[in-house]
Amino acid sequence: MSTLSVSEFQGCGSGGAEKPEAPLRFLPVYLLLGAAFGFVLSRSEVLSWFRIQEMFRFQSFRMYGIIGSAVATAAVSLALIKALKLKSVQGVAISVPPKVLGSGIQYAAGGTIFGIGWALTGACPGPLFALVGNGVTVMLAAAISALLGTWSYGWIKPKVPH
Amino acid sequence: MTAWLSGEWPWYVAGPLIGLFVPALLIVGNKVFGISASLSHLCAAVAPGKVEYFRYDWRRAGLWNLVFLAGVLLGGFLASQGGPHSIHISDATHASLVKLGIHDFSGLAPRELFTWHALLTVRGFVSVVVGGFLVGFGTAYAAGCTSGHAISGLANVQVPSLIAVIGFFAGGLAATYFILPLVIGGV
């Protein structure tokens, strides 16, 4: 979480003193990209509880094919971006700050807790919202509950092992 | 053409398209593709309270993420305009789920569990409210979800993300084989 925030500060903060509103011009682009992502989540059916069950029961290759080819595409793209030392269209050098490993407990424990929630709701965070858009409006309750979950983590964070 | 806009895409089309959001967001604004951080940004925006974790400039760190998330909702709405859509799952999964007590296969998620009315039943409440809570708590604890860890993280060859993804599956398998039979079948 903290590593992500640092990257955002680099991304939005550069030249922020003289032009604090520059990144706002790009908000419509993020809206458009988000809409494209919501559309892809729907057409690929990865937002479906049924598809998640198929995956956790190892009864279809589909979800593994989707996740595997998504990772492969992203990895090749990242390698190209690094090799070409590309800059973003806002002129910032592109970098992906690595997550800090530490003891690893937060990833194992947090990951397992999320996995249980993923199987129960049949949706990870993106699909929760895409499902609301698709008319499965009860997922609004799941999204609000997810917010409560995130808030609870923030509250209890000093007391859980990382 | 219209089949592509309303039907189900094959995995080898859907997967690479999802993967392309990683370079797209980096190129637009040096943003790391991930959804769950926006849950923290929403908390920081709406009710930071006295919690240290939420005391940061959410506009600066995450306004783009929240706008992206609003787009996801819009994209879901646009996708639904092609008409009602049922999921053609494998026969094996269909049989497993019937055995579990699921009989309505007409929507994106079983209506026995995912309607406002079902929310008043134990199995609906556990699926929606308990499941949602665990999604929010777990992704914040693990500092990422399917997009941030499984896609961005694995593509960047990060050990923390590999640990997280193994956790996703450990939790998912445990819930599928031990919790769901109790939740759906039992109560």
C-alpha cells in the first residue's frame, strides 16, 4: 500500500507546484480505460460466480487461460517498456515500484482471506463494481461491505502481523 | 460483429486484452494497474476517522483510481445492453453446483444467493456481506487483489505477489470445498 502511494506521488507530483491541475486533464482517459476494463470483465465472464466456481473446481481451462495470457501479455509489455526506457505521455519516466517483501505474512494471510471472499462472492474488487453496472445491484451491498472490510483493516493494522 | 459485443469472448482474446491495461495505464500516467487500492482511497475520502492508514491525500494518490473504478461500473452497464446473458459453464461444474443446491443458472451469479431478497437468508448474507467484507479486508492486508498481484505483480516477477496469489488459491479452494457446502447446502 505504501509503495503504491509513493509511486503515485512521483506520478502526479512532478511539476505539481506550478501546475497542480495538470493530471486532472487525464481523468477522462481513466474513465474511458475503466469503462473498457468493465466491458472486458463482462465479455470475458471473469465477473461471473459460475466461472470462479469452475476455476476453483479445476473443471475448465478458461480462467487459467485468461489469467495466464493476461500475465504473459503484461510481462512482455513491461519488458518492452523497460528495455525502451519509455516515458508516460505526461513525460514521467515509467517505473513499477516493487512491493516490499518483509516477512511475507501480510501477503500469505491477506491473500488467503481475500481468496475466501473471492470464492464466496464470486467476485474480486473490479468485478464487484462491474456486476453492479450489469444490473446485479445487490453487489452494491458487497461493495459497501468490502469498504467496511478495508476500513477495519486500516483500523486494526497496527495489531496484525506483517 | 454484434456477437463480439454481446457474446462470450474466447480466453485467448479476453486474457491479452486484460493484460494490455498494464502498459496502457503506465503509458498514460505511470499508474500501476490495480483496483483494490481504490477501496482505501474511498475510505480515506469518506471516513478516514482517526485511522493513521487513511490519513493521506487521497485526491493526489487515488483520484485517477476512483475515476477508473467509476468507468468499470459504466463499462459493466454498457456490456449489459446486449441483453440478458447466461454463462455456459462446463457440464462438470453444472453437476457439482446442482449437487450443492444451485438450480438457477440463468444469470451472471446464482439468484438463490445474489438478490436483495436473498440477502435476508443466511446463505445470501454470507455470500454477499461476509464475502464482501473478506474481499475488502484481505485485499487491504495483502496490499493488492487479482489485478494488482496476479496480473501486475506476477508480470513484474515479484515474490510478494506470488505469495499473495498462492494465498488467493488456498483461500478460494478452502472456501469452495469446506465453506460453500455448509453455506449453500446446509442452512
